Amino acid sequence: MQSIAVRIKEIRRQVETGDYNLATRRILDLFLDYYISRKWKIEAVALRAEYNMNLVAKELTGEHAQSVNDWKARVMTLLDNIQEELMPDEAQSGEIQPESIQYPVNQSPVSSGEYTGEKEVFRASRITKRFNNPSYTFELPPVDLVLRLGEITGIVGENGNGKTTLLRMIAGDLEADSGDLSYPLFGGVPVNWYEFRSKIAYIPQHVAKWHGYLKDNLHFTAALHGIKGEENEEQVNFIIHRLGLSKYENATWSEISGGYKLRFELAKALVWRPQLLIIDEPLAHLDINAQQLFLQDLRFLTNSLQHPMAVFISSQHLHEIESVSDNIIFIKNGQLMYNGKMKAFGTERNENIFEIITPAGAHELETLFADYEGFKIADVGHIKIIHAPLSLTSARFMAKLGEKEIEVQYFRDISTSTSKLFKETLTLNR
Amino acid sequence: MRITESFTPPFLKDTDRRLLLNHPTIWASRIHHLVFWAGILNFICFLWGRFHPIEMNNQPNTGVSVFFIFIAQAMVFLYWVYNVKIRGLEQAFGHFTRKLQTLDVFISLAGVVSVSLAMFAFSLGFQLNTRTLITKEQLVKDVNTLNIGQTILFPKYLGRGTSTPNYFYEINAGLPSDLLAQQLDEEGLSAVVSAIKNTEEENRYIQEFIHTANKYRTSPFDYPKALLSTGYFFSKQPDSLKNELLNTTFYKNYSAENVFTANPVTYEVNDNIRKIGESYKPLVNLYKNTDFSLFLFITGWITLVFMAFKRTSIREAALAAIAGVLLNVVAGMTGYIVGELYIVVFYSAYFMLGFFVFTKRNHARVLLLQKAGLALLVAASPLLTLVLFKNHDTGGNSFFPFLSIVVSFLLWFLAYNPMFIRLMARPKNQ
């Protein structure tokens, strides 16, 4: 019960600091994680709806400060009520003991109270696929893979390296040439593929057009998965407001942008609470802000206490995917460069690698860091790739640049990022 | 969509909503919309037939109406198929149980039947229209004599020669009755009278003739017109002739008044016609009538093809449909001219081979089974043409339609067998 206390406290802080978007989303997440009365759920959805409909956002300008205060007061009251229902003792004493928030890998903004189980959803052992087309031949190397509830596994790599192939095989859309695959949570090795595929949510890279109203499609999908009647109505409203889609719920497919199409696809996948979610290149359609929002939502929903998921996601946006992934697979030139825990990547490295864009020349930098043995610079386009000894950390590197007042336009430490595999190859090729 | 929605009555919208939230399979079938709009179409067709301008000496060409009704039916049907297709129930993996699969079969059949009934609605309206006119014109007695003329009508419409005097054909050929009356010379009239003389020998001849003629079923759309035409012709004849006709044993035994009262659609002249007329039971008559069996067969066949096409791509469906139509034309013509079954079998085999070659790429081996099923259905469709011809040749024998219905049902359940659905869901190999 401590975790709910921390979460509620965190949400209160978000409301107080004006992060209403995150606060309302996290309130809705409480209903995914805990059994809370339906009346509070309705109120939570209503508050989120008011936010989504810009009723509150407009008032943030200060013209209707009183209304904002009213809205905030209702949010706080709702949190009080939820707290009272879930933690009657603490609510009465008025004292909530804070708990240290344990963020998972890469500082994902996920508070405690998340699913941290180890249930395997999917397991593959040395699955391969080979395409013999008239114009080219492609072969996916043998892949071992385990997808667990509450974990996000990302697969990154260049185009044509087999990301989609692997995703399709896991989704049951493509047959593996060799190797074994099973879905332990669904009953093991698939015999009845229809039944198994009914439990897998798969969002392909090129999604098919939806016909009719978007909201009707969500109702249909939910009903088809056994969520009917009032529950269907509530679940669809919940997911629409949770993902901030209420503005377009009565729109049609052709009336929304590519980014919203993807988010509606996500809503369609999540509305029936799948345990395995597979998404192919979702970030390609999203702008930077939408990418962050999308990944943040994905992280939150993956770790839901009541309905945790295993997520397998492909992308070429290495850093964004790495920031939310628990496991990572990197494929390059048909070779499996890395397949393991994200946090384990780069721990046994013998150098640090930085990316930097600066007006300073390579010679100037080499002179500046001449004391560090093994310091090397390679130009990759307008970005310089710096190979530095472990003693030269990113903090020290930046501090030294600051001392010399060298302008830095862009900097990233890729020592523990799979992108260095890509950069290393580029450097070697030069 | 919004345009069609503005024409949708509130009760239909409510039904749609209820089905969407509780019965997604039925909702996706769009049967509720189809039945509503097909009901309106049927009602309009009935009114069109019932209040179609008609005069004794200016009988309308029902073929034009039938043509436009066919176009309307085709449009409604295709719009329905499109709406069902885009919702892709089979692709939306969900709780698609055996019960729902069976339900979907009957929904599809009901949909096809509801559209197909428009022709019958028109026919019914037109028959009532004709009957009103005949009653109004006090031609009932004259029409009674048609009992003879009607039976002679059939060979003419089928284009088959018998030993019947030519002017009997002309009477029923739909030519202006006045013109017929002028053309029918004294010799012809004498032949009519002599043909139905109340002698045992002639009566036997007439009965044999009727028995032969009744082997050929007539189109229900021509029947009221023939009634009118012949009735009008006889109304122009001298009373002495009419009295002579009405006093024949034949007329007394086979009173057309009873037949007419029964229902022209279900009309089938046989030795029990009088009894059927007296104990009028529409449903029983409908069931007994071979036309209805054929109707069921055709609608069943369309349903079957429709359901097979639901699972294939638009391209494949279009190719199969075009090929099927062409094949039917060729096979039908060949079958009609040569009358040999092997011609049809030859074309079917040829078509199946082509179909397999054309569609074998990009499909898993197991999906070829589905394609084989579809190919088989389409390839077997020329049998429909053959059955129609055979049916006439066997004098309205209902064995073939009955057998076809049984086979169709078996194929439906084969096509919608859960095992087949499971096979469909298996991963592709490309």
C-alpha cells in the first residue's frame, strides 16, 4: 500500500506544479492498477475529458483562474477519495510515509507501484527466416528472445535488416523457417493460431485504413474481445481519454493526422487489455513531443499492476527506444550485434564514446585532451565521434570544454547506447 | 458516411449501437442496415408492381421493370458486400466462436434472401394489379378460359416447338391483343374450339398436351401478362364461342378461377390444381413450388460465393468473379448447344488450373487450401447453369435444386468450420 501513497503524492505534486496532462493520465492509470470504485473512475475520466477538451488548458492563461482552481480542487478531492478508499488508515491520520521512488532503467519517469513480475509471454529459440526473392536474398540470423510481462523489448537497426520480419514472426503473421517459438502465458506452442493471435495485439508499420467513426472501431474491437455493454462503453471512454484522443473520437480515419492514426491504433490495441503488444516503427509517424508522450504512455501502461503487458517495439530512433526499453536487440547487416538487457549494454566497455557538434576543429580538441591516452576523433558528417578512455567521463569532457569556452551545439554520451555499434562501424569504414 | 447517416432513422441507429456494444459479429455483418434498406426496396418494388400503369390494350413491358429492379438489387447487394468486407471480421482476431460462425452463415443467407425478394415483391404487386384490372373489367369469366391458353404459353417462351397450333403461341406472345384478334382468322378460331371439344378423345389430347407443357415452368413475371392478354383476346370473341369453351369438361374440371385465387406465383398446373386452389395454404404452396426451390438455390449459391470472397482480397475476388461469369457464359452456351456435361468439367478444370497459377504467390501453403476451396466453388458454378437447363428438361424436377441446396449448406459449414478458420490464421510463409 505504500506504493499507492507515493503515487498519489506524486500526482498531487504534478497538479501543484501545473503538469495537468501527466497528472490526469496518471490518475487514470490508478484505475488500471487498483480496484477503485466506479464512481471515482467516472469522475477521473470526466476531469481528464475536461482537460482534453481544452476547457482547462484555455483557462491556464489566467483569464479564468477561479475555474482552474475549481478544477484543481476537484482533482485533489478525487485523490483524497481514492486515497481514503485504498488507504483508509493513512487518510485518517493525514500522514503518508514517502517511499523512495525507484525508476527502472534509463531514468524512465515511472514511479513504484508498477508490475515487476517475471512471467514469460513469449520465448523463441534460434528462430530464423530466409527470403529467396528473384532480386535479392535475405536471411535473418538465429534469434533467441524472451518477452516478459512488464518489460519493453526494443529492436533497432537499419532498414532491411529484418526488424519487421522478426516482429511478424512473433505476432504469428509470418512462419519461421527454423527454431522454436512458444507463448507460455497463452498455453505454450501454438496449435490453434486463431486463438493465440486473438491474444496478441500487433500494430504493423503500415496500418490499414479504418472505416466509419474511430470510436465505433474501438467499441467493435473491445466487443469482439468480449468486453460488452456498459463495460465496453466505459473501457472505450477510458482509453480514449487516457490517450488524449477525445478530440477526434467522432472523426473518421481520413480526418486525422498520421500521428493520431498511430495513437488510435494503440488505443485499439490497448482497449482489450492484451498481454503481448507488438509495434512496428511507431515513432516514424510522430513528432518529437508526440514521440515522448507515446513512449511515456507505453512505459506506464506496460507496467500496469492489473494488466501488465510484454511490449516488443521496433524503431530506427535508437535513443528514444533505448530510453524506455528493458531489453534491446540491435541488428546490422543481417547480423545480431546485441541482444540483451539494456542496462547491461556497455558495462564492460573499454572506452567512452561521445557524439558532439561543435565549431571547434578536430585538431583543437585533440590538443585539449592530449593528456588522455587513446583519445580519438572521427568525423561522421557534421558530427564528431569521440573515442575517449574510461577516465574521461562525459562530465569531465563537458567541463573541460566549458573551461575553454568552446561552444557545443549538440552532445550525447553513447557509451551505453547501441548506437555506438552503428557509429563504430562507420568509424571503421572511414 | 455522414450522408447516409442522415437518412438513417433513429431506431436503426439505436439498434446499431446496441449491436455494436453487445453483438459485434452481427454488427459487422451490417444485416440490420441491409434488412431495413432491402425492406424499403421490396416495398417500393411491390408498390411499383401494384400501381404500375396498366391498361387492357396497352400492357407494360415488365422486362424493363425487372431490369431496373435487378440493377437496384445489385447495387444494394454490392454496397452491402463492400461494407461487410471493409469491416474484415475474420481478420479482426477476437472471440469468434463456433456459434458466431454458424450465426454468420445464416446472417449472410438472410441478407442475400432479403435483397433477392425484391423481384418477388414486384411480381406480387403486379399480379395484384392485374387481378384488380381483370376484376374491374369483368373479365374473370374470360380469363377462366385462359387455363387452356396459359398452358400453351410455356413452350413459346422457352422457344421450344411442339405440335401446338401457331396461333396459340401468338395469343400469348405479348403482342397487342387487338392485332392478335384480327390475325386470328376463322380457321384458327375453329381450331381452338375443336381442340377443346368436349369429347373424350380430344379431352385426352388436351390433358396430355397440358401435362407436357407443364413440364416447363414459366417466369412469374410473364404470367399475369399472359392472363391479361389471353383474357382480353377471349373477351373479344363471340359469346357462343366463349360459352362453348366454358361448357367443356376440361374447364369444369380445371377451373382457373381457383388457381387465380390461390396465388399466381405458386401456380403449378397439375391434376390436383383444383384441390390446391380449394385448400389454399400459401406457405405450403410456396414450399412445394419448384420456383422457390430454385430461388433458394440461387440465393444460397450467391451467399456461398459471397462468404468465400469475404476472406480473399478484392483483386482475387474480382478476378474470380470475372472468370466465373465468363466461364458460366461459355459453359452455359456449350451446355445448351451440346448438352454434354464434360464440356463444363473441362472448362472448370482449366479455370481451376489458371486460378492456382495466378494466386499461388505470396500465400502460405495452408492458405492454398482456402484458395482451392474458393476455386472449387467458382469452378463448380457452371453447374448452376446446367442445373437450370436440366431442370427445365426434366419437367420441373426439384431434385437438382434440392441437391444443390444440400451441397451448398455442406459447403457453408465446411467453409466456416472452426478448423478451417484456424488454418487461415496460421502464419504465412512470406
